[in-house]
Amino acid sequence: MSSEAETTRERILSSCLQLLEKGDGRGVRMSDIAKHAGVSRQAVYLHFGNRAELLAQTTFYLDRIHNTDAHLAPSRAAKTGIERLNAFLKAWTDYLPVVWPSLHALAILAEHDEDARKVLDHRMQDLWEGCDAAIAALERDGTLAEEYTRAEASDLLWAFIKSGIWHDLTSKKKWSQPQYGEVLLKSANRLFVKT
């Protein structure tokens, strides 16, 4: 891909992200994105075959510009299940303020938009897989709390760390970001690690 094409693609992704982050679910039609990016609708479709692909690629663009792979590296390299759980939760806690605007916008959009729902479902599946990897590491080590099956623990952890809960605690209940992180780690270890 030429650098000019790459620049156009990046501009389209950046524009889509900015429009998503307005948070009301409007302004994410292909024509609105094209206008915001200063390109034609045809150019948008040339780079992204359809709206679902553009929305999905925008979430990956967000991951890329914030280097989520580097943030997840300590979790993936962890030697024990407890280390993996804690490193995963630390990475997710740090990422929540970054990802919240686009996740929230996708959730609003998903209420009446099939493309957005598919993208949000895919990203939530990605999150579940991260939870399951941490729980699987606990199970492998024999440190998973005995009252849960792996599936139950993975599902519960996934539900426990969803962005809406973080938003309610930090925005509505005025928890600080460090407080949220500390309480999350403490609670997850009490729930899922065998004593």
C-alpha cells in the first residue's frame, strides 16, 4: 500500500474514531466519516469494503495507537496464574479510560445497528478470551478457587470487569482510577484464587 493510501486510510480511521467518541451513535454513517476525513464516500469504500469492516478496523486502530500488545505483554509472559490474572487486570484497568468512549458509543449504536452490534460482540468476545486465559492459568496451577468451574470463573470475571461497571464506579460514585484498580485486584484475587 502506498504511503498516500496509508495516510488516507489512517485519516478515515481517525475520523471514524473521533465521530464514535462523540458518544451519541450519530455521525458514523459512511458519508459523515468521509466528510470528516475530507475524502469521498468512494474513497472510504475503497479502503473498507463496508461499514462493519470500518467499525471493526477502527477499534483495532485504537488498540494500535495505544499499543495494547505492549500493555498485555506482562500478562502473556506471566509465569503463574496469579501473576497472569493480576497483569491482565492491570492492563485492562489502564486501558478502560482510553477505550470507554468508543465502547460506549458502539454500545449505544448497537441498540439499533447490526454492524455495530457485531463489532461490539466481537470485542466483548476478545475481552472474554483474555479473562479465560487468566482463569485457565489459575486452573493449570491448581490455584483456581474450587467453587467455580473454569467456564463459570471466566464468565464471572468477564462480567465483573465490563466497562459499564468501571464507568459507574469512577463517574457516578467518584472512585479514583487507582482506587478502582486496587479494589478490582483485591476482589478478583479473593473470588478466584484458592486460599
